Amino acid sequence: MKETRNPLNPVAAGLEPPRGELASYPPVERWDDWKEYDAASWPKKVERRYSLIPTICFNCEAACGLLATQARGKEGRGKMGEGKLG
């Protein structure tokens, strides 16, 4: 039997469900030129461009999938970061 869950705020029950679904990572077709706003520049909208690179972390036995980012443009040369997929 499937459990039904009610939202904590009763107003939310009358809202339309969002179109599409949430995703753990952007569409693969856009990995070569991913664009997002720099959070540190808020409230200004400063666009940053990245290449997204799939990789694996072997720090433990789990071998988690990670998505590394390579900043694009002259101010982003050599800067990399990573985050867990899913």
C-alpha cells in the first residue's frame, strides 16, 4: 500500500506540480559549455562558464560518481571543483 504524504503548508496542496523532474546533474548535451550565475556576486548576475567532467572518487570502497567542473575563460584557468552525482 502506497503512503500518501500531505505537504506541511496547506496552501501547497493546491499548487500545480512542477513541470519536468528534478535532476542530480545537467543534461549531458550541455556539459561542454555549462553556464550558471556566481553566488558570491549576488545580487548582481555574473555569469560563469564551466566544462563538466564525469569522474569517480576512490577515497573509500563506495567509488562514488562525481562531476568535476573546469572553469572557462581567462579568470577561471586552472580552477577546478567537484560535487557528488546523485
